Amino acid sequence: MPKKGPKNLEKKGSKVDVDSPAHYAGVMLEGIRGEFQLLAEAVDISRSQLEHRIRESNAELKQGIEDTRTALKMTQSHLETKIEGVRTELKRDIAELKQELSGKIDKIGVRLDHHDEEITHLKEAQALS
């Protein structure tokens, strides 16, 4: 009676010897199939784990990008407030400087007028002498 299952390696009505190279090769192929099946399962598990890690990383990156955008908006708002404060301070300082310089220029103008009068008097005095 022939053996049943994968170890039955009958060819054209003849029975293969259990110790034959064909039988040995068949047994080896069965072992290799089992190992490939284990390898395929391990690859599938690894792929699933990798996909899970990728999803987690993508979620973390998206959150990081959103946090960065929020921080940039807050920084931009803070900087705009500071810039406006500096702008206001500069306008005030410029107005004060204009007023101060205007007063000094007016004093110089009065002095020049006074000097012009003195020069005119000196010229008249010199002409008379």
C-alpha cells in the first residue's frame, strides 16, 4: 500500500525508495516550504509593525508642525506688538528732537540777527571814523 501525503513520491506506478535522493529532496522541500511560511509570517508582522510606527511618526510630525505654526504665530504677534511699541517710541523721540532742534535753530537765528546788527553797527562806526 502506497504512503499518503507529501511523502508519497510515486512516479509512473513505481515506488520511490525512502532512502533515495528524490525522497530526501522532497523532505527537504517540505522543510524549506515551512521555513518560507515562517519567514513570510515574520515579514508580515514586521510590515504591520513598521506601518504602525510610520502612522505614529506621521501623527507626531503633524502635531509638531502644528505646534511650530502656533508658536510662530504667537512669536509673530509678540514681535508685531514690540515693533509697534518701538515705532511709537521712535515717533515720540523724533518729535521731541524736532522740537529741541527747532528751538536751537531759532536761538541761532536770533543770534545771527543780533550779530548782523552788530556787524552793521561796526561797519557804520568804521565808516564814520
